[in-house]
Amino acid sequence: MSDPTAPNPALLLIDRTAVLFCGVAAGVAIGLAFAPQMSAWMAEGPPVTVAAAAPAQAVGADGLPQAVAAAADVPPVLSRAVAEKRAFRIGVFGDSFGDGLWAALYNQLPRREAFQVLRHSEQATGFTRYAQNNLEDRLAGILAEGPVDVAVISFGANDTQGIYVNGKVAPLLSARWKAEIAARITRYVKALQAQGASVVWVGLPVMRDPKYDAQVQGLNAFYAGLMAELNVPFIDTRSAAADEQGRYASHLPGKDGVPWLVRAGDGIHMSMKGYRLLTDSLATRLRAWGQAARAGKPVTADLVPPPAALPPEPAPPAAVSEPSAAASTPPAPSPAPDTAAPVADTDSAPMQLLPPQPAAPPEQTPPPPAEPPRP
């Protein structure tokens, strides 16, 4: 018997197809917001390349940390949502990388199962960019609008740069840098936890440029250690979108053995298929939690949230008038478009992407320079 509360299949097709295209655009077209290699050299001495492995953690068979992998441990906030007779509010926080994670989770967590996936990501942001956008102030406004049950956070691709601390430059991952950024992230996470959210931090995948990838590994290690102190699961994504040797790969074989485009042409962002690789296990766990929290109770029509509003068109980064620790740099080269066009994603079949078109392979786009010319 069909579910009377299920939305019209035609409307569902339009809704999810629109979001898929939007997610790809958010993850690829705004690649100009990232020029991480160009500010990473900022330091009190020569450029510093940082590489460190994330702390070892116990993981389940699906690759999730044990704190997330235990299906029986339903977060109390989801039970709270059931008691309050409302949808599960899953907030995604981050930069343009977070935009892609939001689009993936929106399509992996069906509205008809009472999941409301909220986009709280914003391009060109990060914890080193408070001169442009204070993330803590923005979070306070978000939380004033309503509760977040599960917060999925992913920052860092814009943060491979130094900052000013008490008027002095703190180079990337220096002691002063770590202390200041850890304080900002801690306040951010605790603000979410204070209103009841279960928080998950999603790490960054392998990057194409070796120098930038070494810096990202250093950031992942820093985030993983800090999340352990805050009792927050850290999801390591480096193996989810890499080849068998753990190296960067623009295409990966699917279950049928056919290669699929998983990365954008800039060597930083993911394709829509790639973002889904990073969130697949988390989405599976969230759906299991949702079913357990409802304990067999049906999802009535009043619990199905409305479709998400499409994100606004990406705008060029605004000029910063106040001092910044990063020097002015030329704009990054425009990334190649994602050549894998998405098709409809439904609950009856997994999403697929059309094979990449040979006319414009993403690897034809040269990587951005490892370091800008000195002023």
C-alpha cells in the first residue's frame, strides 16, 4: 500500500533535481572563493608546510567514529523533536564545502521521513576570517530562529593562513594560532551544544596540490584533536574520496566499475557524487536514528517540512577594509565546470551522475600556483 503522506512523485523529482543542480553549482562555481595556497605562506619567516596525521580513533564498520556508529545510541535531541511533534532539524554549517555537504544530505535525508536539512553554510568563510564574517555572531542569529537537533560542521578550506593575535602575526598552526582558533571553535561548538544540538565535525578530503594537501592534513589533525577534547565525533573523509593508495583522484569506480567524476576541476571541491561519498554513512546513521526515535510512529503530513529554498547566486568576495593577516593576492584561476550532469534522485534508486564528457575533462584545468609572488 502506498504511503498517503508521501509527496507527489513529480513534485519530488522537481524538488530534488533542482537541489542537486544547486549543490553542484555551490560546490564548483564558487571555487573562486578559495585561494588557500595563496595565503598559506603568510608567516614571520619562510613559508611553512605542515603535515600531520589525524589522531587515531575507533571507527565502526561503516567508517564512522564509534560515537556516531552505535545505532542504539539515539541522540536525545531527536527524541525531543518527536515529543515536540516537529521535524528533525539537521543544520549544516561551513563554507562553500559545507554547501556541497548540505546539498548531499538534503537528498539523502528524505523530507517524508521528517528530516529538515537546513543550509547554514556560507562561501568564503572560516575561523581565520573574522575580519570579514564573525562566525560566532552569525551563529547566535541562527540559533535565535529555532533549535538545531544535529549540527554537521565542516570548515577549513579557507583557513590555511595566519591570523593576527593581539596585534601580532600568528602563522598557520603555530602555538598562538592554535590557541586562538581553538578558542573560537570551542565557543562555536559549545553554543550549539548549549541549545541541545548533537555536533559532528566532517574533515576535509585529500587535495590535489601537494603543498595545500599537507596544510589540510595539519588542519584535520588539529580539528580531530580539538573535537576529542570537546567530545565531538570527527569524521575523517580522506579515504572516502581517494584511490586505493590514498591519493587524490578525480574519478573513482562505482559499484559497476564505471569511473565517476568525484572532484571539481579546481582540485579542492567535490562533484555532487563526491559530496555524497563523504556523507553517505552519516546519512544512513541519521535515518536509522530517526526511525528509532519515532519507534514505529508514522510520519504525518504536518511533520513533512517544506522544500528548501534555493541558495542565492554566489557573489564575489567583499573587500575587507580592516587589517588582515593575509596579504593581497591575485584572483585564483576560474575552475573548470563540473562536467557530470546530475539526474533525478529518488528514494527508490540511488542517485547517479552521467559519465564525464570527454570534451572538458576536469584534469585539464591547471592547479593554482603553490605560492603567489612576493610583494
